[in-house]
Amino acid sequence: MTDPIHKIASLYPRLMRAMSHLRGAVDENLDLTYNQYKALLSLSDVGPCTLKSLSRELGVATSSASQMVDRLVAMNFVKRSQGSRDRRQIVLETTDLGEALLEQIKDGILQRYRELFKHLGSGEQANLAGAIHTFVRILERTGDLEITEGRK
């Protein structure tokens, strides 16, 4: 019998490759990279924030986040505005067009997953969802530990 941890370690790279194929081009009709999509999604999730906050959220350098935001602003998916407390501060937020795009993309992703998992019964789908949820929680806790340990 194979050690479960060894099995997880050997399957993880395959899972990441398969997931990257699934997400592929976020929307083939748009010139939007996956990283730009992640930035837009993060902005939508966290709400208005600064470039520095967004770069931390994405785990990228501020210069990389800045390039992504510049492109999203040019496509009218994100807007910049002055902070209400500090007028020198620039606040980023999604536009209505950006939110509409996210809804369209989410619908497309749901359709892909429905097609992918249609051969599984509802119980198997629930088991898979539970296992993935557990895996994500573990990864998030590990990320929190790394952030905490990095500050010491």
C-alpha cells in the first residue's frame, strides 16, 4: 500500500497542471491573463484597497501588481480614485463592467465544472467538495503560519 502522503505529493503537480488547463484562457474572447483575472477577483473580494494591499493579497511585487492594474484600468474593469481620508492615497476598485465580467467568467467556470463532474453522483460530488475544502483549509493555515513565522 502506498503511503497517502507520498501519493498526495506525487499527485499535487499533476493536479496543478490539470487545473491550469481547466482555467486556461479565462475568456478566449478577451485579452485577459489569468493573473489579471486574479487581481480583478481579489479587488472584488476585498473591496476598495491600495495597490500595496492588493500586491500583498496576490503575493506579488508591487511593480507586478501595478502592471496588472494598469492593464485592468485601460480595459475599464478597475478604477483609481483618491482616498477619502488621505487625498494622496490612491484607492483601487472594480467597475460595474469589471463586476459584470467576473459574473460572466464565474458562470463559465461553473459550466466547465458541471461538465467535468457530471459523471459523479451527488454523493461523490459532495465528498470531492469536502476533500477539496479540507485541502484548501490546510493550505491556507500553512500560508498563515509562513506569514507569521516570516515576521519573527
